[in-house]
Amino acid sequence: MTTAHTLAAGDTAEAAPAAARGATVWLTGLPSAGKTTLARALAERLRAQGHEVEVLDGDEIRAFLSAGLGFSRADRHTNVQRIGFVAGLLASHGVKTLVPVIAPYADSRAAVRARHAARATPFLEIHVATPVTLCSQRDVKGLYARQAAGEISGLTGVDDPYEAPESPELRIQTQGRSVADSAAELHTFLTERGLA
């Protein structure tokens, strides 16, 4: 099977079928924005079409690859770079790598994008633009409630910065929409890019 990284620049879309083309699809957004739910729904669609897909869940990476890191700006940056390295490696071998990770700082995401560009590996930044008020209502992990109660601090988007992407490849508004609708929008976008 020919993968995208073995083809000349500019020939990728024409020469390789969509299922053979790897890419990193980075879903950034606030805690409880719906990033992981959306990534898993998209993964199901892509696998049904014969794509090789991996979801790099931020919590799992924290537990196994970045267990020694805290939540300082430097540690968050290191965590994002580690995830970005793994994502780029997988994507360069033809895997659709879905990364539902907050990655709160623009410079961290830019560094991951630059490494992908250096290897001619597609990197798509998707902003899951769920308002903080809705995220705090969902509160999937109870983080907003714990922060409000003074049990934790440094919650991204509340008392720690979140730098929303200024020019993402796609911005998905999830408020008032089903997961299926949001996944369909993202799938359509990937299809337009020759990746699905």
C-alpha cells in the first residue's frame, strides 16, 4: 500500500486513495467541549469506510506517556509536543490520527503543526467551539464543580488560559447540535480535503 509520505508533494491527493492517506486531526477546545465524543464518532465513520484510525485520548496519554508531568505552562507544552510527535509518526504511516486534546496554548499547537509540515504530513486543527457555560453544564469529569468549590485550580478556560485558534481549518459549533451532526460536518470536511 502506498502511503502519503512516500509520494511527491502535490501528487498525494491524486495518487493515493483517501483510505491510504494519513493525517493528524487535532480537536482542541475547552474541557467537556465534546472533543473525545466527536473524535470517537468520527473514528467509527472512518473505520466503516476502511480507514486505519487511532484516537489519542488526552487522559490516556497523561496516564501513560506523560504521567510525570503537572499542569504548569511548561508541562502542558511538553505534553502537547509528546502527543504531537506520536500523532505525526502515525499519520506519516497512513493512519488517520484523531487527537481530542485541549492543547490550550497557540504556540504549542503551532510547534506541532510545524513538525508535521516539515515532514509533509497533513495537520488539521479543528476548534470544537463549545461555550464555557455549556461545558460547565456538561462537566463530564466534574472539573468545573470542583473548581467552583475551590478544590482545584488551573482549570483551562476558567482560571487558566485557553487560547482559541484564530484560523483553524474548521470551527465546529456544537451548541444545540447532535454528536452525529457534528461528526457529519467533520467527515464532510475531511472528504473535501481528500482524506475520507
